[in-house]
Amino acid sequence: MTAALILIALLILGSTAVAMSLRNLIHSALLLVLSWMGIAAFYLWAGAEFVAFAQVLVYAGAVSMIVLFAVLLTRRSRADLSIAPASLRRAVAGVLAGGATAGVLTLAVLRTNLQIAPSAAPTVTVQQLGLELIGPQVASVLVVGVILTVALLGAVVLAASDRNDGKEDAP
Amino acid sequence: MLGTGIIKGLAVTAKNFVGSFYDPARLVTVEYPEKQIPIPENYRNFPFLVHEGDDPIATLRCVACKICENECPPQCIYIVAERDEKGKVLKKPKIFDIDIAVCMSCQICVEVCPFDAIKMDQHFEIAAGNRFEGLLLHREQLAKPNSYYQKIHPTEAAEVDAMLTAMKARQAAEKSAKAKPAPATQTPPPAA
Amino acid sequence: MNAPANTNSLLERAPVMIRDWIIGFFPESLRWPVGALLAIAAMLAVFGLVFAFLTLAERKLLGRAQNRPGPNRSGLPFFRGTKLFGLTQPFADAVKMLTKEDIVPRAADHLLHFLAPVLVVAFALMTFAVIPYGRQLVAVDIDAGVLYFFAAGAATELAIFMAGWASHNKYSLIGAMRALAQLISYELPLLLSVVPVVMLAGTLSPTKIVEAQANVPGGLIPHWHVFTPWGAVGFAIFMVAALAEANRSPFDLPEGESELVAGHLTEYSGFKYALFFMAEYFGMIGLTGMGATLFLGGWQAPCAFLEFIPSYLWFGVKMLSLILFMMWIRATLLRLRIDQLTRLAWKFLVPLALINLGTAAFWSRTDSWSGPLQFVRWAIALALIVVPFVVIGRRLTAGLAPRTYRYAT
Amino acid sequence: MNTLQLCLLISSALFCIGLAGALSRTNTILVLLGIELMLNAANLNFIAFWRFNPAPLPATGVIFVIFAIAVAAAEAAVGLALVIAIYRHQQNIRLQDATRLKG
């Protein structure tokens, strides 16, 4: 049980760390997909299979596609992808900030006396989830729907070019 | 309405699919090694040598005049004339090679031949395992009877034969006319 | 399971009995992994063979649709002259593919170039796990099976992108970009067309969705989702989107051999190419299998008295006829242009699928209507489908008169 | 240290990798991805607490994560649209160059 968790953790953290330090953007993006799949594996390990599949569908299926698309659209040549490393000061500052946060968080986690349930994972069926979503959480569902619609429209408005390339032929 | 075109198209392909089982005439392809499309008469690919009688090498029309060798644009013909014991050139080829890997089927050799000895063949199944020896044809492989020529190019062969017999008749007439005033001392006219 | 006698015949139970017999030889602790391995092996064997003969069927069908006989010459190795209608063609192809040289471009991204074909087959195979092939034949019966299926299917496009990127070839890269655009556009209608089924069946588990389409005892009319107004529309949208997801003609833009050489496959040869080919067919098998499960009643027989035929045969018949339909479409339709492709998805399929969601909601609210009200229910539902179809379709084709040809007749 | 603490350590490590990446990289896309990773780390926490809660609530953590994933997807879409707009404007996506508010 814990061994599987440690394996998953190594997968997530290793692929993420390498992805964040690679110079080739495409490799970074593909490694991040691997780490998102690792996170989905963690959800499976914890018994939340619906969330795991949603994670794969949304991250590996949609977000990664948009990221790759953005990477390919925002370059002028293949060499453009090997982005120059940031200045040393910036890199050191970033790693220091991350390390400091990690230290604070680790201390906080280790010092807190967290009680855990010895029992097995709570099971949640899809039906329960659906009832929960349309019952107590219906307001949040509506808000998320509005957010998604606004995000879609906003993305279209932002990314659409100003000039009109004339009428295209319809199918 | 949207989609009607797709349904029409599906109907067309379905009709062709079913029809190809019931109506063999629909099939546009020929199953090649078993069946062959008849070759058009004027089809040509590579040259061959015409011979008259039963012995292919002895009765070649070719006299090794090397006109075709000189005229051939890609230089694919190689001719060595036969010599007798004294070294005198005989009027037949000892070596007559055509490299059909080089030949470009231009038919110039046929056009320039004064003796109608080289003609274009229609045999196209000439694949060989070796592109140097396999595609270099010698006179034994090149020699084909006149009857074969008549078979593959009937119209053209009829003209050639008519011309040759007319020439022979004229020569015979000239010979007999000359024989009366003076005995034949000259060399005989080149064998046709 | 206390099913009626005719649904419990020997043939029906044969696969499960064989599995139980084999894992009976193993100790108790090993039974679960051995059973899983058996399921994987059986699936690989069956679908490998199905793939092999589908390639032949496709070539035959395309040939016949174009008035050619199709491949009919390959015989047996040591019997010259045998022909067998070309039935051994797939094996000859396999031998040829395996013995070909594997060429990797020098500038290629070697790791990704190697990983892409492996991943594309792996993801395509993962989708097979949740499809119920028969009454008790499902490899993994998970609660969110439909979601799992689409999650695994979405990942295949990532592998296609990897192939296109790693080849270091402009055609491959254009193919990869097209694959991405296509996936983003068609994932939405595909999922939206499935939502009504999930809504009305009230579950995300494929086995339960099949059970929801069970025959009424003694009934003659199949109780499948496709025979409801919303189901018919959902099925049509699902099939169009499935064609796009499987990169099949008329949506085979990522390959587009007339403009892109072979798209993402340009730099692949030999066994890796065969893997891509296999993945395409596996993707098709998976999507049609899911389509049959969601809309055509899965392994259910059309009427109750036909249930003596084993359920997995019914499933196979439905899946194969859907695949043959896809091939029929390939024989008929031309490839779309990329702007036409995205326009069709965003301006036609997505609005239609959203309206279909409303139709499904109406259908489920009026479940209690009976007698003459049944006709009213059908009329309203059909109107909810036909009117948007005509209106949106007219918008889509506006300004496009039937094409006139100046030089061709 | 119990399993819950291990999960929390994993998620805080993930959060810090995301933070360090977002701070130290100059490519806009990578900065966005770093922020995504931080969101994911938060999701790991939700699931971990839901899994090991001594007084289990049926679906709270899962619901939280579902909403977080939806919002993260929206964020990614808008963010990458912004990246494309920036690229169109200044022909690169270096973060330091995007300093003007008016363009």
C-alpha cells in the first residue's frame, strides 16, 4: 500500500522536476502529461476513480492538447523551442522560494498531529456523486458552468485574430 | 437538405459494390498473368532481329553493316562482323548485342536499317534476376522468324514483305536482262 | 444470475467456463492475476485476428465499391496455385511488415519516435478493458467505465502528436497539428452525444447501460437507445465523431496522403508502421464497440426469442456491421478540408448535441405518458430534432448552391 | 509519520516544484504549467484528506476536486489564449518582455 504510494510519488515528483528544468518545451509538456497521469494514479490509489478518469480526460486529453498547440503556435522555428535558461539570479531566487516554502510546509505537516481513520477507503459511487452535484451543490455546478462558458468565450475573443481573412467556403 | 448528398453517395457505392459481384463486365481490372489485354498492333518496346528460314543464326537478314550501331542514340547496340579464315569480312554478324537496360525504344535502328533486318518487338515480360547479363540480349535471343514479325505487326510486315518480293523480282529481272548482253562478272547484289 | 433457461446455454457460458477451468489449476492467491492475464491474452488473440481480417475486408470492400476484385491472389506457402480468395493476405502482409527495415531519421527525437507507436497501441488496447462483450464477458467492470473509455481514447491523440513531432519532418508536424485540432474539435460532440445515454440510464457503467436496454420478456421490438428520438440523433453524432476520433475517412486529415505524404506516419516503416496501422483498427474496434454498447443494446439480442444465440455473437455482429459501415463511408466520401472539419464540429454537431440533451430530458420527464399521449410525446421529440437539424443545416450550407461544373459533365 | 502525512508531503513537494518552476522560468507557457501543478497539488490534498478523514463524509473531497479540475481547465484555456495573444503582439513569449499594459 505505502510502497505503491511511494512509487507513484516518485513518478509524479520525478517527472515534474525534470519537466520544469528541461529546455525543450515539447519534452516538458509531454513529461507533465506523465506527471498528470501519475496524479491520476494517486487518485486511483486513494479510491477516487471518477476523479482519476476525469483527471486523465481533462489533463491528458484536453489541457495537454491546448498546451502543445500553444507551444507549436508560438514559435518561429524548431530551434525556438530550446528556450534560453533564465538568468542565474532568477533561477536561484525561484529555487530558494520553492525550497523555503517546502521547508515550511514539511515542518507544518510533520509537527501537526493528524489523526487518520484506520478503516478502508470511503467508497463513492458515480450515482452518489451525481446526486450530490445536483442536490446540495447545484449552485456551485451552475457557477462552474458560467465560469466555463465565460472562459470559452474569453479564450475565443483573446485568441481570435482581428483581421478577417474573407469568407471561407463552408462544407 | 443537409445529408441527402451523403445518402446518394452511399447508394452509388452500394450499387457498385453489389453490381461488381453480379456483373463481371463492371470489373475494370484484368487478372494479368491469366488474362491479358490484347496488345495494340503499333505497340513496341525493344528491337529484335528478323531471320528467314529454319536456322535462326544462318538466315539472319542482318549483314552487319553497323548503320544501326552508329545511329543508336544511347549506344546500346554492339556489332562485330563475321570474318572467314582469310580475314575477309562476311556479310553477317558474329556478335550482335543489344543492352535493353540502355535501349530507349526510339525505333531509330529500325528506321535506318536498309535491309529490314531489325524490327521492334512486343514481348514485355523481360524481367531478369541480373540487370547486367540478364538484360544484355545476344543474337541467339534476338533472332526471331519472319512469321513472328508477321504475327505481331501484320500490316507493317505485309508492306515490308511486298517491298522485299518486289525488289527481289526487280533484281531477278535486272539479272536476267544483264545476263543476256554480258555474262555475270560483277559481284551479285547484296543478299536481301 | 437467475436468467431464463435459453440465456444460460452451454455456448453462452463457454468462455467463462474455460476461464474458470484454467485458473482452477492455480493456487488461490494466483487466481486473480492469472484470470486477468487470460482476459488480456484472449482479447489480444481475438482482436488481433479481427484486425488482420478487417484489413483484408476493408481492401476487398473498397475494391468492390470501385469495381475491382481486391486482393485475391495470396495462397499458401508450399502450395503454388492455391488462391483461397486472398484469405491469407493478412499473414503475407504481416511477414512483409516484420521483415522490412526499420528506418529512423537521423534528426529524429529517438526516444519519442520509438515511444509513439508503442503508446498508441497501448492506449487503444486500454479502451478494450471496459467494453462488455457478452453477458458476463467484461474484463474490468468499473463504475465509471464510460469515463475511463473516453479518457484512454483521448490519450491516443497524444501519441499521434508524439509521432508527428518526433519525426522531424514538416509533413509529420502538420499531420500532428491537424490531429490535435481534430481531437479538440470532436472530443466535445463525442462526449455530448454520450451524455443523454448516461442521463437516461442513470449510470456510467457500460454493463448497467447494456442492462438498461434489455428486452421486455417476449417483446418483439428491441428496446435499444437508438430506437428513441434522442438515441437516434445521439448515435448519428457519435458515429460522425467516432470517425473523426479514429482518424478515418472522411476525417483522415492527419494522414491526408494526397497532401501530406502520410502525415504523422511519413517517417515510420516496418514494424512501427504496422503498430500504427493496428492502433487505427483497434481504435475503430473500440469506438464501434462502445457505440454498440451505448446505443445498439450491446450484447442484447434484438428480440427475446433470439436470445438462444450467444450474447457475444450478437455483440460481434453489431460491432462488425458498424465497422463495415465505416468502411462503406470511406468508400464514398471525400476528405474534408481542415476549416470544413472544425466548422462541422463547432457549428453543427455541438449545437445539435446540446439540443439533443434537451430532447433527452424531455423524453425522460414524459416517461409516464401512455396511450394517445405516446404519439404526442413522439411528435414533440421528433420536432425537437428535425427543426434544429433543418435550421442549423441550412445555416451550415447557406450560400452553397449545388456546384455547377463548367467543363465536366 | 502516517500515510496521510506522507501524502501531504508529496503534495507539498509538488506544490513547491510548481512554485519554483513558475518563479524561475521565463517562458509564459511553462509559468502557466507551474501554476497548474500548484492547483494539482491542492487537489492531492483534498483527496488525501477525504481518504483518511476519521469521520468520513461521503463525497466532499471528490466534489471539491471535480470543481477544481473544471476551474483549472478554464484557467488553462484562458491562459493559453493569453499566451497566443502575447505572441501575436510581440512575436515571442518571454515573460520579461511583456511589460507594457498598453499595446
